[in-house]
Amino acid sequence: MAKFEDHISQAKRNLSFLESINQKVQDSFDWQVTVCFYTSLHLVNAHLSQYDLQYRKHKDVNFALNFENRTSPARLPEDEYLAYNALQSLSRRSRYLVNEKDNKLGTDQAFLIYEKHIARAFRHLDKLLIHFSARYSLDFKPVKITCSEIKKNELKFFL
């Protein structure tokens, strides 16, 4: 099982990569959303490792993190749980061009990722970075981003 520090180290590498692609390939919204999700995944896996938990399926992770699951010692507060799930959904949209809220299975519409989606991803990831940095006394370097949908000083970890 990967250790807490391994997951945090990977999350930091992902944040550095996110900054790089944001600055060098500005229209790579799909990749930026995906990197945001995988960064959050490592934060969550670091958290789970503190309880000697490791899961290979997203549904198992979601069950362990679910704020309504009173039996789970690893559950997250509601806002952070919802932020993680929103990132997972945005990542799925960016990778498969689907909208999980669209119940029409036969639809031929491609759901692309736009700047408004990367702004949402930055907001969700910022919420998780704030939570986990406070909970585990972690030091994350602020990430320099360009996103017209984000106001100056709106986020703590994204400049």
C-alpha cells in the first residue's frame, strides 16, 4: 500500500504539472480538469491511508468518504465530499465527453470541456487543498493559473 507521503508527493507533482500545462497550453481544459481530479484522488488516497484503507474502485472510495456514512472513520465533511465527486464527474466528462446528468443513453451529443468547467475544477480542488492542508498540516505551493472565469484572490491555492 502506498504511504501517505507517497500520495502527497504525487499530488504536489500533479499540481506542478497542472501549472505547466495551464501556462503553456491554455486551451487544454480537458487535461487540466483531469489533472485536477487526479490531484484530488491522491489527496483522498493519502487521507484513506491514515486509516489503513486502500481501494481500487471509485465506488468504494466514495462509500468510505461519504459524509452520510456514519460508520466510516474516513468520511469527509459534506462540502469536501461533494467537491471530490464534482471533480470526478468533470473528469469523466473530459475523458469520455459525457454528461452524467444527461439520462439519454442514445444521445449523440458530445459534452466538451470549456473554461467554465476548468474554473469549477479549480474551485473544487482548492476546497480540497484547504481541507487536507489544514487537517494534516500540509504545505502546498500556490499554483499560478490563467483562467478568465476565476477572480483575482478568489482561491487560496490558485493565483
